[in-house]
Amino acid sequence: MTLFVMQLIDHILQYSLVALDLDYVVRRRLFYFSRLFSIGIFIVSVVALHSLRGCSFSRYSRAIVYVLLPISTTTLIQLVLRGYLDIEVFRPWHRLVACISQLAYPIIIFSFIASQLYADFKQRASRRAAQ
């Protein structure tokens, strides 16, 4: 759920930043900075929610955070290269990492759902066998 909220807020923010009537360099800087900021807020909120509940990180939460680390790194590189130096050389790599991460999110989420369904099925089967 937290990932969905992060994606929703991030997309709304990104589309509103692109529509601003500013110089394109300032827009680029705001775009990449806000992307970095939203990723950072997401990671902090996941850590805070886990600490509030007093539970350890599941492998799925860790996987999502591990997917976000390359995205945040390439976004920082893009902020410096495109936002301040106006160099376009890293853009294809940033797009590749973004595409891979957007493919990884549903895989991680669906694997979590599948493991929960399998555990539920296994528990029901063991209850039937005990009866």
C-alpha cells in the first residue's frame, strides 16, 4: 500500500512539475530533486512504519528498497548532469534503470501475493488433514 501511495504522489508531482511555466533547466532541477525527495520520504516512511509496528523487514520490503536504490542513484546523477551541467549522455541508462524498476515492482508485489495465497492454501490443507 505504501508503494502505491508513493507512486501516486510521485506521478502527480512529476506531471505538475512538467506543466509549470518555468525555465526548462529549473524545471529539470525541480523534477529530479522532487523525485529524489519522494524516494527518500518513501524509504523513511517504510522504516518508520516497521519501527512503529515493531516488526522486522520482510524480504519484500527489502526488495522494494533495493530496487529504489539504483533509481535514486541514477536520479542523482541525472540531477547533476542534466540539471546543472546540461549533459544528456546518461539519459538512456537512467531510462533503462527506471524501466527495470517499474517492471520489478509488480513482480515483487505479485510474488508476495502468491506466497500469501500459497501459505493460506497450505494452512487450509493441513487443517483438513488434521480433521
